[in-house]
Amino acid sequence: MENHDKRIALITGANQGVGLQVAKELVKAGVTVLLGSRNLDKGQAAAKATGTGAMAIQIDVTDQASVTAAAGRIEKEFGRLDLLVNNAAISNTRKGDLSLAAYAQISKASTASLDEVRAVWETNVFGVLAVYQAMLPLLRKSSDARIVNVSSGVGSLASNADPAFPYRAFYGPVYAASKTALNAMSLAMMIELEGSGIKLNLVSPAFTSTALNGFEGIESIEDGSREVVRVCLFGPDDPNGTFTRWENEHIPW
């Protein structure tokens, strides 16, 4: 086991999009970042582009053996984990070239593919829980551990219950509801972690132009990742249990 004075962070789904941008910003801030990637070659390319302080680690959040192996490698090489960023997510399996508006029409409660719902939830909900369970023993070995779950404002039940909410028409059982379920999983984690010293925060990136939304987002990757980076850099005296978007705007659950 090596001794590391820098904070050790694992970011899932970090070979592209928001995850990669967060990795770059954390490395700049002096954090040692493990770029989680399903495809190790892609992860290694991303780590090389990110620079010193970044290293790739193979982790497929839907594959328990992969998750377990990643935890084992972190245990062997670092002995602990200070920051876990559950970022890996997918939005669909059958959108193809459809616009978001057109896809929404085939993804309502009455029209959604159950196979697609299961596939998206496998990554966005069960994958996060699997990673949490595997990494918790490593987080317990940190003197200042924090978990950041990358959620979305479109998963807010309170917001979607308001007819004036601008994204209400897009609420459906595939992606949006998976983020609602992620919020529920996060609350369960928060309750379990009370008194442990491990803090957990939920963050919603902006509507960022990434592969997740077919590059229909309106924010740059840099701007869209700002709140995730801000919360990831929280210190021991910063808040626990928040659900925010940029800049520290609280989102109702």
C-alpha cells in the first residue's frame, strides 16, 4: 500500500462528458483522480489527456465482478478512498437520431419500453448502489470522506408536480424517473451514514451538451460541470445532504 497525501477520488463514467471535465478540474486542484471507464483503453486515453494526477481504472457499474475488482485495486494501491463521484449514467437505449421531443413521445408511461427502463435503471440506480456498497469500506478508511451523486433536476418530484415546471412534459419512466430513484437511493445512503463522518451530496449539472442528450444541451461542458466540481471540492466543514445546481441553488426533492 502506498502513502498518498493528496485526496484520492474515483469518478465513474469519467472517460467523456461531465465526468471527464470534473476529472480535469479535480486534477488541477491537486486531487489524485481515478478515471473510471467501462473500456480501459478509452479510460487510459482520457487519463493521458488529463495529465499527471489522473489514472484510468476499469469499472463497469452494471458488472459486479468489475466493481469488486476496482475496489480491490484501490484497496491495494491506495488503501482508502476520499471522494466517490457516482457519475456514470445513460439516458436511453433506443433514441437513435430522434430529437428529445420526439423521443419523449415514445417514452411516456404508456409507451416506454420496459427493456429500456430496466437497462437505464441498471446503470443509473442499481449501478450506483453497487458502487456505493463496494467502495464504502474504503471511504470508511478516510479521515474526510465524501460521496457526490450526480443526479438531475428533472428527477425532482416536487418540481415535476408543479404544472409550471418547464421540463414537466419530459418526465417519464426511463431517464427522469431513474434520477428520482437515484435520489431515493441517495437518501437511504444519507440515513445510513448519519454519524459516520461520511458526507453525501446530490448535484445536478446544467443541461450540458454531451452524448447523454444527443448534444442538444445548451451549456458548454465547462459551465455544465461547475456545480459538480464545486461540491467535489467541499472540505470537512462544508455541508452534507444538499441537492443543488449552479451556483448552490437548492433543488427540491
